[in-house]
Amino acid sequence: MFSRMVRNGSLRLVCWVVMFSLTPAVAWAQNHPKDTEWPSYAADTAGTRYRPLDQINASNFSDLEIAWRIKTDNFGDRPEYKLEGTPLMVNGVLYATAGSRRAVIALDPESGELLWIHGEHEGKRGGAAPRQLSGRGLAYWSDGVDERILYVTPGFRLICLDAKTGQRVPSFGENGVVDLKRHDDQEIFPDLETGEIGMQSAPVVAKDTVMVGAAFREGMTPKSMRNNKGYVRGFDVRTGRRLWIFHTIPRKGEFGYDTWLNGSAEYTGNTGVWTQISVDEQLGLVYLPVESPTSDFYGGHRHGDNLFGETLVCVDLKTGERKWHFQLVHHALWDMDISSAPILADITVDKKPVKAVAQPTKQGFLYVFDRVTGKPIWPMPEKPVEVGTVPGEWYSHTQPIPSKPPAYNRNGVSIDDLIDFTPALRERAKEIASKYHLGPVYTPPTVSKLEGPLGTLTMGTASGGTNWPGGSYDPETHVVYVYACNSCIEPIGLVPAPKDISDLNYIAGVAGRDVQIMRGPGENAGADSPKPPKKRPASQYVRLDVDGLPLVKPPYGTISAINLDKGEIVWQIPHGETPDVVRNAELLKGMNIPRTGQETYNVGTLVTKTLVIAGEAQVTTTADHPRGAMLRAYDKATGKEVGAVYMPAPESGSPMTYMIHGKQYIVVAVSGGPYSGEYIAYTLPSAGE
Amino acid sequence: MKISWLGVAVIVSSFCFLRAQAPAETRSVWDGVYTEEQAKRGEEVYQKECAACHGDMLTGGESAPPLTGGAFQANWNGLSLSDLFDRIRKTMPQSKPGRLTRQQDADVLAFLLNINKFPAGKTELYRQSEMLKEIRFEAKKPAKN
């Protein structure tokens, strides 16, 4: 064991290496089949979250026990309660990001023993980062000799590590680092240290190219219509040299520039790819799910369709050149960032093989395209949508609506969606809803008025639907499995922006209340963060519930199985125990309420040979288990629950699986409430136990 | 029957010892464990120090969980109030944990109880974690005896 400290300008690198012999793992690796590994964030670069393992199956899932666990409290200067990572397991070693420092750890996948740890102390740059904490994961690359781990720090630097030692690879970039605030075809303002741009997702590696997107602060209450732009770049995984860049906001003369009226492409920012990128290595094509432009709910300073905002873009792996694109939402007004990895699927439609890409979304549409041509598999006609009345806003009069498959979660709010356990509850819910503007998908935001409406009541918008965990895909049966929140209500109202807060005409808010700048995930939460700004007291507190019960009726959260050959939902089930607040409600005593599922947006699924596996993201206390959450397994053919195992806290990162020395493991990140981050590995008891 | 007085003494003293060691959880959040005045002070602290992440309506956001409603209450159900106090004291505000005084933390906790519709009482919430151990966080109102 030894420790090493290296001074590198203002950035301090601390790398502790606890090296044990990896010889047995390397020897094992020479004979292992790839299906037993998890070498990329989503299992592979096709975004499937699928491994055809079956040692853990319906007959024994409930027998799972904890093989090992590791708390992440000490991988940063404070504990983290929002651990969202999915580890990798490749070549006999498990790798993960962990803790408020976003350290990288290497573990023995059978025992959880720490092999090495790497951490970057970024000082003010890390503290000012828009996306802090441990992030979602990392990438692995090998040419058969070298093995490398790549990840992006909170301060937006791409780090390349030797997978065997955890040390930076000196030949990559500058001493193992590419400063992502440079080489970006833009000057990051106000400066490299505090300029708003970062990333919490995992980089993706295909062939010899490592690709990274960009993320920003929460976009509901931006300080300015101007911001840095979220371009996507590919780098040489051997040298760190930039190979290509794709301008997600076109520059003058580039395709799509004219979809930004009045020169708004010049100053508008964001429009990054903050979630996972998918790649078809054989076709040499990369699929970029692009988020919203600056200002989630008000587009009055960026008239036009705003390509490539909320657009699925296909680019060439070698050059970054655009091959095709499809804008899912014209002129974004609902924060419908494309939020998860595109799923690459080889399917059969009308007896013809099709190389497809399926995109889960917050709005609950699964958009399916031919991934070579970009042509929709089933028609997506432009349909008229409501045009709003917010002063200065520009509206698209139509949006593309997939004809197949049908929406798999609620993406609008109507009276029929409201709670209906009793007529009295429905009436009270109607009274609350009457203060808002209601409507189907793409009902635009309103200006918030005290006399009403306070805003537009939406579902399938900012939270989703399907958010960052995305879906899973079974390449054998051509079925997508996807979790969605079916009750995540978002009231979207706009208020004139106080000039001392923002230069936009309108930002998100509620009439009669002080404007509150909302912070992004992990912002000001990681190591080295500054203190938050002062805030004036508010005057009233209104909850969008009825006596603590959800405003809308169950199911609150679902898992859907969608057959891509037919474009049909095969089954849909509520996922998650009925929340305590519903199960214990005096008002509902004596009523027989089937399992409702839970209101949450961050459940990731895993698919194996026979099972769909997903944890609960809310805590419950039931007769069957103490306060905690369950990791549940469903028969993937029917959706029937076949087993469950207790977790001490909710699933906060998507589960993964691997097999080593004849044993299958499932690893899941848990955290939340009183429970700080922890990776837990489950396996079956050894024979004879 | 022959009684061993030594044995009785051991049993009695053991019982007394166990009683002394047992957690003295005699109250719950339904027993009026904070005052309205304290909750008002807590509201001011909350809006200044906490609302940027948890929202001015305590409904949370992507960056921080809600501090009101069913999911929040389920998270803490069955634990002691000292667990929630310690979570605030040791990890909040996230930008600089421990920056607030114990009194401010206790006031914020009183505000959270108030917003979650637990009743106010006549005495203020303790500002020491050890003393808060006796107060149980019960999401569901206990049935009257």
C-alpha cells in the first residue's frame, strides 16, 4: 500500500492506490465470455441494460443475500445521499464512481475489497460545478493490452486512468487530463473556473473514440437567456486529441441555423447531451439525445423550432458529421429533454429486418426509427397542438405524435386522471385542479395569475415519464422494458422575472410568491461548494395533494413491456409497494386497493434471460418488511412478480449484473433520506448453505 | 421452596439496569413537541438556507428530496427525531454542513413538523440530539386509547 500526491497547477490530484495482486483476475479473464461482464454504463453501447444470465431466476430470486457492500461516505469530504452510479464489471474488476468527490473505485467483484481509489481535488472549479456528486458512472476501453478507465469530473475534465492501478495515463491529454472547458469551439464564460458547464453522465467509448456531452444548471429559472452551449465531442481514446465536435446549436452557415430566429442561436446556450450516448460500432453511427435550449419553460428569446433542441441526432462515429435527425419537440417549452440512452434494436417489422433505434422519453412516447435512415418505423404525423398566450412567446402549431406504440405513461392532465378512491376525494381534487389550466400532451405553460390559472398542470414533462435511468431491451424477444412515473405532476407557471434575478422576460414561478432560483442535481452539494444565497421568506404553502394522498389516481409508477416488432404494449404493471400514506390512510380504511406503484422518476431496470429487475425508489414500512425498499423481479414474459429482496434504502442508481467464477451477482446503488450512499451486491447462497 | 435472596437481588438490579439503559421513547411527533413561535423562526431559516434546493414550498427538486408529503414521512417513519436532527446538523446546508447553530437546526426541524401537520405544543423542541432520541417520528397518527 502506498499513497502519492502530485501538484498540478491549481488542481491537486490525490491518488491513493491500494494494489493487490490482480493475477488471478487476469488469468480468469483469458477464458471468460463477454456475456458475463458489464463493460459499459448501460451494459453495452446499444443502451440495452441486458445480460443473458439466468443463475438468478424466478425460483431463487427471493433467496438472494448480500455478498458485499460498500458505503461511499468517505469518498469525499461529506457523505452523499444521492448515489446514482451503475458500476462496470470487466476483466475481473468492478469499477464505479462514488462519493461527493466523484472518486473512482476499483473493487474485487466477489468480495467488494477495495483495489484502488482515485480522486481529483478541483477546488473552486469543482465547487462551482453545475453537476456535482458522484455522477452516474464511467467508461472502459482496452486494446487487449492497455486497459483504461475514463470519467468526467464535476469540474468538467475528462480523466483517463490506468485500469490496473488507478493512476492517470500520462500520454492522454495533459498528464491524463483533457480540460473539457477548452477545445469546445466557444469561450466558456465568465471564466474557466466558474463557467457553467459540466456533466454527470458516463462518457461512452466506441472503437477508439471516447464521447462526451455536457450538462448545465436546472433550466427553469435561468439567470440569463445567454449561456454556454452544450456541444458534443469525440476524442481519441489513446491520446485525448479532439477528433470531432457536433454543434448542437448550429453556427452561422450550418444546417439548422435558420430555425433560430433573430440571431438567437448566437447567444442561446444549453442544448447539451446530459444523458447517455448510444453507438452502433458496426454501422459507425452515434445517437445523440439532445436536451432543451436555455430556459425550460419560456422560449420568448429564442423564436423558431430551435434545432437541435429536443432532437435525436445521428452522427458519424469517425467525423461527428450529421447523418440524420428527428426533432421530437419543436420549440421546447416543457423541459422534455431527451433524457435517456437511445436503445439500438434489430427488430422485424412486417417480416422485414430493421435496424432500429427506440427512444424512451419523459412524455411517454417511445419514438422508433430506422437507425440508418432516420425514417420513423410507424407514422409520426404532425398534429395541431394548443397555442398559448404568454407575451413574447413563439409557438409551434404542431408536434409529431407517434402512431405506434401508444404512450406508456400519462402525458397530460384531465379530470379523469384525478384521484377517485371516493367521490368526495375526486371533488376536492377537482377544486385544486380548477386553479390550473389542464390539457393533453403539449398544453403550453401559462402566465401565473392569482385569480387563476396559477399555471398549467402537466405530467410527463420535467420529471417524466421516463427520466435519466431510461429503459432496457431484450435483443432475443425484441421487447423494451421501461419504467415511467405516472403521477409526477408538474405545475408550470410563468412570472415576470425580477431584473435582479434574470434578464429573461419570464421564468418559472407562482403568482404571489417570491421567485426562487432552483438548483440543479448536486449543485452546491459536492465537495468544495460555496454557501447558498440569501432568500426572502415565502408567505404560503400549498401542496398538490388531497389530505396527503396523490392528486391523481393510481397507478403512480409503472413498468411497461413494449414489443418493437409490433409497436404494442405487451404488459404494464404498477411498480413499487403502495406508499404508506395511501396504505395507512384512515379515509381509505376497509377499501381494497390493489398495489399502486410509486411516484418517482428515477427507477432503472435490468433485464436478464428471464427476469426484469428493478428496485423501489420510495421507502415503505409494511407487515412484510421493516422500513426500507424492495428490489423486485418480474417474469419478463408476463410481468408477474416472481421474487423480491429487501434493501435498506431506495434504489437510487440502476442495477447491473455480472457473473464471475460461476456465481451471478446483482449490484445496485441505494441512498436517500437518512441513508447515505451504498453499493450493495446480491448473490445466491453457496451450495449447501 | 428455598429462595435465593442473592438471586433476587441480581434479577432486580439487572431489571433496573436494563430499564436505565432502554431508550426512553415516550413521546411522538403527535404530542406537541415544538411551538408555533419556534416554527416561525424555523421558516425564516429555511427560506434563507434551505429553499434554494428543497424549494420554497418544500416540494424538492431534482437536486434535493421533498421535505413534505408521503415519501418524506415514509423515509423517517419509525426513527427518532434525533435521526432527522442529526441529518440536518451533520449534512446541511450541503454547501457547508454544520454552519447553522443547534438552535437554528432545531427551529428548522420545528418548521418541518409544522408544515407536515404535526401539532404544535407549549414547549420548544430540544436542540440536542441526545434529548431528541425520546421523540419518535410517527408518520401515522396513533389511535387514541
